[in-house]
Amino acid sequence: MWSAILDGTARSRARQCVDEVLRDLEADPARARDASLAQGLSGLAVLWAYASLDDDTDEIAAQGVACVERALELLDQGAVTDDSLFGGLAGLAWAIEHLTTFFLDE
């Protein structure tokens, strides 16, 4: 089970930093040009999902779901040609399995 390790001012400052990163990513979704775990939509899905653990709204989690959906669309379009963990299909599969296991088992 996940729990925050920071509290008080440190937690507030850390959350502000995370929120800035998320706003930046939301403002420029084209940064993720592929479905990869290392630099693409699969990695962003993991980021959004973990950021949602410390948020009271469903908006952040929805961003993670949208990233997975877009990555699957790329897979369906044949744009995922690499099968590696960080750059291709294995990373997408890992992200989906990890998020499903972690978030549905809580």
C-alpha cells in the first residue's frame, strides 16, 4: 500500500514541484511522440498514475488513462515497431500490467 513519506512543508513543496511538471506536460502533450516507457506515453501513464495517489480528484488519473489509450492507438496503427522494455512493446505491456496490478489491488 502506498503512503506519503513527506509531511508538512516538505510535502507541500514537493507537491508544488510535481504539479508544475504535470502542468507543463499537460500544456505540451506532443512531447510524447511514441508509446515508449522511457520517453513516451507509457512512461507518462506511470507518472500520472503515481501523481494521482496524492490528489483528491480523478483528473490526474484520467490523464494516465488517456496516455495508455493513446499508446494503444499507436500500437494498433503499427507505430510500435520496437519490442524492447524502454523503447517499445515490452515497456507498454509492463506499464499496463504494473498499473493494473498496483492500482486495482489497492
